[in-house]
Amino acid sequence: MYIPVFLFVLLVFSGVTWSLADSQVVADAGGDTAIGVFSGKLGLVTGLALVGVYLPALRNPLRSLGGALCLFWLLALASVLWASNVGTVLFAVANLTLLLAATMLAHRLLGFARALRLVWWLSTALILLSVVFAAVGEAHAVMGGMHGGRWRGLFAHKNSFGPFLVVNLLIALFAQASLKLPAVLVFAMVAVDLVALFFANSATADIAAAAGIIAGIALLPIPNRAVRTLWRGGSVVVACLLGGVLLMQPAVTGELLGRDTTMSGRAAMWEQALPLTVERPFGTGYGTGGGSQVSIELQKRMHRAINLSVQSGYLNLALELGWGAVALFLLWAGGAAAWVLFSRRASSAQTLLAALLAAMLVESISEVNACFAPGWLLLVTMLPMIDARRAMRPRWRLLRRRYRRSVSGAVTSPVPVRGE
């Protein structure tokens, strides 16, 4: 009975819209961005009501989420006390709460593999519809204005469609064991994702896809320990080099991707917004994007007449809750990625988790719909994250038992540990 509830929650956070004008055109004209089909207050209230029925089934949410994410949730809730807009913060916290609760329930009531299959089938259906509409030139699925002709599918912007494609692509590449589908079908969808990514022409999504694929390949199951260590270490070096080029040499990256060195004006915006994170060390409240005062200040400094977003998950989070919140995100994502990377053998869930985390860390550089923002990428990433965290518990229990036996002098015998 939880399946329709989970599907509804997935639609709430999918970001699907149906609008003749994309969000870029609307923003340039000084209007409000089109509201998603399932998102908004009605979708949130309905989702909370449906998920609330199943809350008694939750077990050990702290262990499922981890300390860093739990601390972040508390910080986000506490920001109501100093927020520039209390209503906005409460709405954002409620969305985050719905996302986390629904995902934990999906893992408990459906299991990782079954929940992931639902995610993949739903995203596949939305992508296929998007591709069909965009291919025939339907105005609801293509960009207008300065990005005219690029595919945005059933989404507000190509930079929303792109990350959606990346998630579907990474699931198909690295979670086939969980999908339990014919390889021909899965790889046919991989081809569709790649074609759609090409026509969406979202540089952020392209780089995120590359990062996710490198992370997934790094976790190839290699029996020999020395070879495995060398392979994974080499993958980390390659990833660091690529990351260094991306951050330190934007001109090179821009040339390869056909973009200007300012990353479509983001560099100048970041330069102006960075000092504002120091003025309010605890931010303006979760979900406020820095608040109207920050937006107005950016408009003045950059001589713009429209509402401005900082276009960076890290900087956006620092404006909302301070750099401490950014540190919590990096601890949550980086710690999980490191743990998976150094595990002896990577399960399907662990490999997918590493790929999604890599994509999230990269996407957070130049888009706000990442980090701990309640959206599609965080929701899907939570499924393998919960599975990986639950797999860790028997290992820690085994280590405690072995320690106690060694202290008492009892003879210990090897016991197989899940995930090793």
C-alpha cells in the first residue's frame, strides 16, 4: 500500500512543470518562476498527510540518516529563530522532512531494490515523455530566449532536466543488479539519456555525469587487494586533477564545453555574494536563498533589475545557514564517499551511492538544486545512503563482540560481514 504514496512523493520532488515559458525567460522578464505540477503547498500538505500514516513503521531514523544530516536538520529548523522570512523556512524544513521520512519508509517497507526500481521506472517515463515533446519542438519542452532550442523536457529549465537525466543514467549504469531488467532495455535507456543530455546542453549536468561515471568505475569489483587499491587510488587522483582544472582553470573547462570563462556570469556573482556570507554567519534561514536583502544587494552590485540566485549550492547554503552547514554537508557526502571507496567490495547500492555523491558534489558547485536542497537528487541519493548505513551496523556490532571477547580471553572465530 505504500507504493502509491512513494510514487506521489517522487512526483512532488521530481520538479515536473508544464509551462510555455521556461524559468530563464520568466526570470529575465521579471516574473515569477512557473510552479511545478506536483510541488507547492498542496503537494507538500498531501505528501505529509499520506506519509504520516506510515510514520509508526519508522525504526532508528538517526542511524538511517547519520549524525551530520540530523544535525543539519536541527540547524535548519532552528533557523526559524533568526530567519528573514519564517514562512519560507518552515516550508523548506517541511519539504526536507517529507523527503527524509518518505525515503526512510520506502527503504523499510519496500526495500532498497524495489524502491530504486520505482524511481527508475518513473524517471524513465518522464524522460521519454520529455524527449518526445522536445524532439517535435513542443514549446512546453524546449528553451526560449538566450537558450532557445535546447531541450528542457517537462521541467522549468535545461539545468533542471540535465541532473534528472544524470540520475537515471547512473542508476542504469551502476545498479543493474537492483533493477533486474534485460541489459538491452537498460542500455537503450542509457542511449536516450545521453542523447537528451546532448540536446539539453547543460554543462553542469555533463560534468556531473562524468564525475559520477568516474566514481562508479572506481568501485569495480577487483579481487586482488593491491590492484584494487591502485585502481581506486588512481581514480581519486584523476578525479582530483579534473576537479582542480574545473576550479582553478575555468577557461580550459569553458573552452572544452563551449562556455565563457565566467560560467555564464556565475563567477562575478560569486565574487559579489561571498562577502555577504561573513556579514551573517548563521545565514538568513534555510530555504531563503540568502533572503530578499541579499538578492537586492546583488542586484545593486551587478546592476541588474531581476531577482538573483547565487547559482551555487555551497554558497547558497552558506548564505542560508553559514559555512558550518556547508561543513556538515561535506562531512555527510565526503565521509560516505570515502567509506565506500575504501570498502573491500562494493555492493550495487554502494557503487550507486558513490556515483550519485560524486555527481552531487560537482553539481553543487554551479547549481543550487543540490547540497541539502530538498529535491530529486537528494531523494534518490538517500536510498543507497540508507542501505549503506544499515549495512555498516552488523560490522560495528561484530567489532564490538570481537573486542569484548578478546578482553575476556574468549576464542573468536571469523564471521562473515555484509559488504566485505
